[in-house]
Amino acid sequence: MTQSIEVVIPVHDPARPVARGIASVLDQRAALAARGVDVHVTVVLHNLAADSLSGPGFQTGVDGVTYLSHSDGVASPAGPRNYALGRSGAAYLSFLDSDDYLEPGSLLAWWEVAEAHTAAAVIAPLRTPAGNILPSPRIRPSKPLVLHPLRDGLAYRSVPYGLLRRESLLALGFGYTEGVPTGEDIEPTLRLWFRSGAICYPYGAPAYRQTDDSGPARVTSSIRPLQQEFAWLEHLLAADWLQQGSTAERRAIAHKILRVHGIGALLRRADAPDSPGRAPLWDLGESLYWRGLAARVLSLAGGSIPSISRRDATLIQAAGSAGDLRQLRVLAAEYRASGRSGELLTPRMLDSLSGDSIIRHYVSERLRAATGVFRAPPAAP
């Protein structure tokens, strides 16, 4: 074989459908072998006892599958992913969550694009649990062969699902952020998109398939205090590559942080039911932390984000003065009732047509649909 792909699957719960993910990779071996590509699966048993392999989700003695153990006592996939990366000798890596799987033909399609353009990474089409292809990142309707970090909105894809060239990862010093409960992939993924080399999207290729089979125990499903939820942001804001980036890069990333992660965090708390006997979802302490977080992200952007919508800007600022959950819920209701003008227009009218504005995004969405940017084969059964 002249090429190799290693698919890494960290698993922390033996009840996860790991066998399905493994099979989705091994079923592609013959097609790849015909092109001179060897495919191997590495399953990392994360904080699991050695007898976990006797569970129904694991098949030992299967050719092309290796099991490793990694114990760090941390409920985050960062450790096992980094462990597998450090041991790998493959030309390409692909990281697969234990409850997800790859659609037939995906690895070959992604590999062909990676080879054709000497890509540092190929961003996978991502099929959601609902069965649709996620329209992200914000790729131009012209379907460029090599993506541009700003013009193709790469900041809007925060996880590196797809195919990653190992030598590019090593040259970048790529590693998932350890010691944070969530968001371990955000800083390294952004660095990969913005600083590694050619990034491509395999138009019309089979997808990475997400599922909702993980149940309520999934690490990212609970609402933590803001300081824990945004622990990953400390690593991002301290990253030299970002601090030394252009104003346009820092604004694009800051906008995405506030619009997706920030607004999302506020609305989740406003929508959540009261939890008697638990720490409040929102109080003066959370409000104060939010105020500081928003100020730091705005500072990253050079003090302003011209393309931010009116309703986003209003909620981001007002949440810093909301002293309890009731006040936050009022703000969330006003946010949702702001109408199309609040959603589409920016605080300064002249900025409403700027490159990262919502209006430009919606126009591009229609054009993307017309040109088939996110068209993919039907979902596998």
C-alpha cells in the first residue's frame, strides 16, 4: 500500500454503538485498497476497565482494528484523541465519535480530494441526526476547489470532522485542548483552518453521519456555569496565532463566538426550566462573567464587530446587566420578537451588507442551494 488512513474512535462508555462505527470504516476497505490505500481503525478505551472489551459493542481479533487504553480521569475526548495522534504513523487521520458513523464511500471520496489538492484537511459533509447536510461552513456558491478562511466562513465549522493530513497536523503542532469539559476542538480546529495549508470540501461526497444515540449522558448536553462552559475560550484568546492575526480574521472569529456560542449559551439558559436545589442558571455572578467575556471577545475584534445584527448586539450587551433568570428570560423573549429588521440589519445601516452580515449570508444560502454546494448522496440506511 502506498497510502494509509487511520480512523480514531475514542469511547468512554461501553454502551455506545462502537461496532457500527467500526463497520462503517471496514466496509470501505476494499474500495480503498483498490486505490492503494490501507485503512485502519484505532479504538481508544478512555478511562475504561480492561474487561470492557467483553461488552457487545466491541469485536476483538478483527483485522484492521486496534484497541488502545488511555486513562487520564478527565471526561473529555481530548486526551484519547491526542494519545492516538501521537502514536499514529498514517498519512491521514479521521476522528470519529463513538456514536457516529461514516457513510459508504466517504473515505475514498475525501481522500481523492485531499490527494488532488495536496490538502492539509478535507472538511467532511456533515449529516445531522435529522438527516440533512449541515450547510456549514459558509462556502461560496461558486464552489471553490480550495477554501478561503474568510471568504468561505471556515470559522463556522468548529470540529475537524473529515480527513486530516498527519504531516500538516504535526507541522502545526495540532492537539486538542486538554483539561476543558467542552470545546476542546475549537482552538485547534480554527488554527487548522486558518494556518495549516489548503483546506478543501468534497462537493457531492458521502457524509460523516451524526446521530443522537448517545442519550442524556453526552458530555455537551448539560448546562454548566459559564466559566466552565467557556473554559476553551481562555486557550483561544491566549493563542499567539490568533492575537497576531489580521483584524478581519479576528473579527470573523469573534463574531462567530458571540453569535453561535454566546447567544446559544444565553438562550439555553433562558429556555431551561428552573432547577430547585441546584445552583441558579443565571444570577449576578453569571451576569458579571458574561459582561467580561463579551468585552474580551470584542477586544479581540479590535473593539467592534460591524457585521453583527441589531438583535445580537442588543442581547449581548443587555445580558451583562441581567441580574437573575427572570430578567434573562425577558431579554430572550425580546430577542425573538425583534422581527426581521432586528435579525437582518446591523446597528449601523451601512454595515448591513458587509461580508459577514446576516443579509449577505441569507443571499448566499439561496445561491448555495441553487449551485448544490451541500448536495450529497441520499443517506445510507
